[in-house]
Amino acid sequence: MASRILISHSNNPHFNLAVEDCIFRAMSADQRVLFLWRNADTVVIGRSQNPWKECNINKMEQDEIHLARRQSGGGAVFHDLGNTNFTFMAGKPEYNKEVSTEIVLQGLKKLGIEGYANGRNDLVVGEGEEMRKFSGSAYKETKDRGFHHGTLLLHADLSRLANYLNPDVKKLQSKGITSVRSRVTNLDLLYPQINHQLVCDAIVASFCEYFGETPTIEEISPEALPDLPGFLEKFEQQQSWDWNFGKSPQFTHTLDERFKWGGVEIHLDLSNAKITAAQTFTDSLFPDPIELLAEKLVGVIYRPDAIADCVDLVIESYLDHRADLEEMKEWLVKAVA
């Protein structure tokens, strides 16, 4: 089985996730691949997760944090340049996540870091009350191949995790997967000189030693695109709103606010980020526009701009109430952001 090693010099999460998916789809069954990469300021969610449930979308937009949905399962994680990400892929029957885990651990051992696997997908250091997680993994398999990818915390800003992975207090009931959060640590506490390049070199060396091969390393970036069929199309899809938000599981969202002219409560049912049902309640003395809003919202994509357009349609029908409805629109657009 031939080996292939790719190292990305792009910090764009959509580029890196597109590379990963294209390799996996295009690789031959008699090939094994190591891909090393890192992302700048990104929340990466699992394939079946709901970004409105997992993330503080408002805060992410304010701080210009990327949202990226990966192809594999698992929970939400925050990436910055203090993370190094690894992906191992292989055809079956060779594919074995225990082998790829051992390669990572042996690579870190070269830097004097004694880690071990714990539970279903974590790498940790320390024991008992001192145990700290420094790596989490996710997996994907088809009938003839599999991949294992994960992140290594080198010197990530752990204080930012809570900023973006703790959602706003909203009444959300989701059928998706809620992330499990663990106590974590950075490896620079054990090896102060650690950096992305050192870790990449160590894992590459461990990979080559394990398989007894030294393939030419492929250095890739947006300026040096990988030689992968369908890459540009996949890169475009990976960046799209439809993929990152539209693939959300079914969920419900209840919104309520009180204005001088009355209270408004809106119940929304959503599937694939589209409103499938809407109910409105109000104690306003003139409920007609609020009732019309419920009709107009059905079928609308769950995006602030689409919601705003929907309210504008209601305003056109009730111009005498424009000021009140504009006030409601401003609240609603912020509430669904």
C-alpha cells in the first residue's frame, strides 16, 4: 500500500475540509494518507449538529469567527492557530484508528510528551483528578475505506472556547447531537517550545517509521492547489451557507419580546434551516399583521436577511403600522442571527 503525505499552508477551514473530503473520496483503496493542517479562528461543528444550538452565532459574527461543518460526526470544537489538526486515511482492511492514534502518540513522544488514549476518542495526559484532554477525534468510514481526524491543543487560547461554544440562552429543543465538553490543556505546559512545525515534523517522522516509507511531502495552499478531482467544486460547497447552516437537524425555536404596543411570541419549527411551521401570539390591540407574519414565515430560509424580507412583506400590507413593525423586525433579525 502506497503512502501519501500532504501538509496545508492554508489556515482557511473551508479549504482544509474540502481537501480532506476530496482526498477521501478520490483515494484508491490501496493507499494510505496523512494530512496535516490548522485553521484560524473557527468553530467546526459535526455533520449532524445544529449551529444555533452549539454556537453563539452573534458573538462569532462580531469577532469574525468562521463556522465550518465537517463531513464526520462528533461535537463542536474551536480552532485557532494554537491547534494542529491531523487526518489519517486508509483503505480497508488496513484502516485502523488504533494505528493512527499510536502514530500521533509516538510522534509526541519524540518531543518528550507522554500521552495516552482514553475513552472513545480522546488523548490525555495525567491521571485521576490531574487528567487533562489535549486531543479529540472523529471518524468516518465507508465500505472500503476510513478516516480518523483530530485536533492537538498546542497553545490554543482556551479562554475563547466558552465565548463561541456556549450558545445564547434560547428555548431550543434539538434533535441533533449536543457537544460533550471536557477539561482540556495545552501541550506547551509540558513542552514550552512546541509549535505547529515541530509537531508536523514529529508526526511525519512517526508515520514514515511505522510504515517504512518516506513519500515526498505535498505542500498545498490556495496558491498551490492539490491535485484532486472535483476540488474546486467541493471548496465552493464547503464555504456555502447551505452546507454550514442549511444541513442542520430539525429543531424548534421560540422567540418572545414585549414592545410598548404589546407582546409578541413566535414559535418556529425548522428542518434543514427552513421554517416548516410558524405560530404567532400577541396581546396587541391590532393582531392582524402578527397573524399574517405567521403565514409569511412558512417556507422561509432561517437567515436574518430572509426574515427581514418576510417582515417587509407584512409591512407593505399594513403601512399604517410601519413604525411598530419596523421595531419588531429589528428585534426579530437580531434574535435569529
